Amino acid sequence: MQVAKERPNILLITSDQQHWNTIGAFQPELSTPNLDRLVREGTTFTRAYCPNPTCTPTRASIITGQYPSQHGAWTLGTKLLEDRHTVGEDFQAAGYRTSLVGKAHFQPIEGTEAYPSLEGRDYLHDLAFWTNFHGPFYGFEHVELARNHANEWLVGQHYALWMEDKGYANWRDYFAQPTGSMDPHAKFHWPIPEEIHPDAWIAERTNALLEEHKDKDESFFLWASFFDPHPPYLAPAPWDAMYDPGTLTIPTATPGEHDRNPPHFRLTQEDDPDFSAYRESGFGIHGYHSHARHSEEDRRRQVAVYYGMISLMDKYIGRILDRLEELGLSDNTIVVFTTDHGHFFGQHGLQAKGGFHYEDLIKLPFLVRYSGQVPAGRVSPALQSLVDLAPTFLSMAGIPVPPAMTGVDQSAVWQGEAERARDHVVCEFRHEPTTIHQKTYVDDRYKLTVYYNRTEGELFDLQEDPGEIDNKWDDPASQELKKELLLRFLWAELGKEPMPMPRISHA
């Protein structure tokens, strides 16, 4: 391995809610030539996981290096409190420029006097505010933000300003009411011109920042945060029709697979399930509804458009990678591509996300490229977690890792100098204060999920049962294994407690 380069730049590229098996290099039904380029030029980690399968908790973990149960943004509709330490602060202290373009979602869409939100409806459409605000924001000195997925009414902020600058005074025509005039029930085809699609905005503004850093000879930590392929399933032509729904492999449930699972799995397969026992805060609970109301035709179209959204995003990721190379920055920039969490599109009879910790939802695509430092063309099964990103980025840049970060430094693993840095990962999902609160322990072979104040759970042997069909939680022959895994899980919880400082004296 070559001697480490001086002050590497960091370029983090993320998608939103992307299934781990949606990279063309490994999935022949899908075309992603630019992600395939990163596969060839870097290392693919096949066992990467999110610390929480929803946006706010995981995104807050990316920038704090802590688990949601530690940084406090424990579910959707909460915020990362402004006093939390973030990795951008460490990079700035070391002389780096820090920027975020695209989706943040560190704060909710509603604010209160006690918990105001810059990402809330009170600010989203105040374009005069966003004209003058570019940060600081959670350790990013420069931000260019938007909040909508596809045509959602949440559209606004810097993205809306950019569309107006492009000459599209009629941009509201392409977004749902009440912000715009587009039918909120429209499916699959999005009539927005591709040149003002959010992907084009993120790529253009990311590249402008890269050019600025090059011109000023600045080291940078830059996060390009894409919104796709998060539903709603909408794409402009020709991407909405790129894939033939009739030729795609569409996952389905295995008959009887939920018979041994906790009750909320079975309820999802009913036409009119009663989830009232799980409702506690009064707000919506993701995934706790019927997943059985999709026609075969709709399911096929959804997957086809979901793939089209990925391929469209891949095109604009390619523009960023191309500009990085044109500027002569590729060799000294660590590029990481991943997503915030996975996605169901029929697996186990489920759609989108919720309290179902299957690999489809908590495992991620995860690619790392750093010329001369990270082995090219390598595929590694070393366990990774998004909570590891902050400490690993800092370590790779030669910046001390704050002791309160509980993620693991993966730098030796990324550089091919160590086989592993962790022997397990933990994924949390606390979506209600008490009624929806679960944690999952995953190691090389097994997965164990426990629920707060409940005796049911899940135990899967990922080696013998990679499809996670046979829940062994109540299997008499698996009780000793369950006891052992419960003990390992307790050790994992003890091991991830933060240590803000070392012990420095006897008393």
C-alpha cells in the first residue's frame, strides 16, 4: 500500500431509500454505469448497514458518529438538537471547507416554539429567507437544501430558487398542491423537464463547489445528498419508461413466512388491519398499514420506475465523478457512495419501510474509492455501519476522532490492511416512545431482533436462510443459540456506550 496522501478531500454521495441490490454491476436487470465505475475503481462492501431504517435518525448518525439512541434524533418528526457535536466541526477546525447539497432532513416538517425547524413548513417556501441563508447548519458552513421527494408539496428552499434562476418561473406546475398545481395522485410519469429535476440541481451545484475548492486550493468535505429513489415513484421521460415492467423480477412474500413472526408482520398482509394498539404519539407510523392493496400491474410499474429513478440519478452521479476528474481532484478525494436505508418493493410482501428489519431494509449499497489507497475492484464482506462514516473520514484525513463518537474507525479495512474492524452491527428503530421500539443485532451469520416490553422477536440464520423466511425465535432447537445471541447483544449495547473523555485519575 502506498503512503497516505496529504489531506484527502471527502466526497460523500448518498441516495435515499435505495435497496442494496440495485447496482448494475451486481444486478443485471438494472443499468448504473457510473456506480459500476466506482465498483471497478474502488471496494464494494457487501455487509453495510444503517443504524436506523428511517431518514432523520440515520442522517444524524452520519454527521455525529453516534447512534440515534445517543444523539437524540430518535425518529422521524424529531430534530437533531443544535448543541450536538458534528463531524463538520472537526473538519472546519482542521481547515477544511464543509458543504451539503440536497437533502438534509435533520429537522422535521413542523416546528414549535421549543423546537423550531428550519426545515419546517414555516420556512420551506420563504424564498427570501433562503436567498440569504446558506449556513452554518450542523457543521456545514455552506448548505443548499431542498426537502421534497419528486413532486411533493414540500418543494422550496434553495432548489426552488435555482429553478427560477434557470428561467422556470412556472416551476410550481410540476409539484403537488398546495405549493403547486400538479395532481398529487399522478403516478409514474413526472412531466418536469429533466434539466430542472432535483438530480440535475444537485449535480450542478456540487460541481460548482468542486470548482470553487479547486480554484482556491481548498481541502473539502462535501456531501451530495440525492433524493431518489425514495417514493413517490415518479420520473421524467425517458426514465419512467426505461424498464419494461413485464420483464422485471418482482419479489413476493413466501406463503406462511409471517406465521412465526411478531404480530405486526401478519397485520400488514390484511386488507384492513387494526394497528391502533401501536399508536401512541398521535402521529403517523411508517409501515404500520396494509401492504396488500397493490395490484400486480401497479407493483410492476412501481419497480420499473424505481429502477428508472436509480438510473437517472446514476447519470448525474456520473457528472459529478466526471467533473471531479476533469478538475484533477479524483486521485486525492475519498469518494463514498451509499444510501440512508433500504427499501421494500415486494420482498416479504412489504412495501417501502417500517419496523421490519429484514436485510432489504437495513442493508445498504456501499462503495468506497480512493486511488492508490483503497483497493480497486475488491468486494469485501467486512461489516460496516453508517455510524462509522464520521470517525473513518476523520481518521483518513489525519484528524483526531472525538472520543464521544461511538462509530468504529474503518480506515484500515477500507485500505485493505485489516479484514474487519467490527464483528457485529446494531440497528435501532424507535418510532413511538414505547409501543414501537426495537433493536437488531447482526453478526457474520445471525440476526436477532428484540422488542421493548414484548416477548416475541426474530432470529434468522443468514447463512442457511439468506431470504429470512424461517424465524427461529421460538424454535425449541434454537433456544441455546438465542440465549447466546441475547448475551452478545447485551455486550454490543454495553460496548457502544459513549466515553466523552478518558479516565485521568484515581478518583
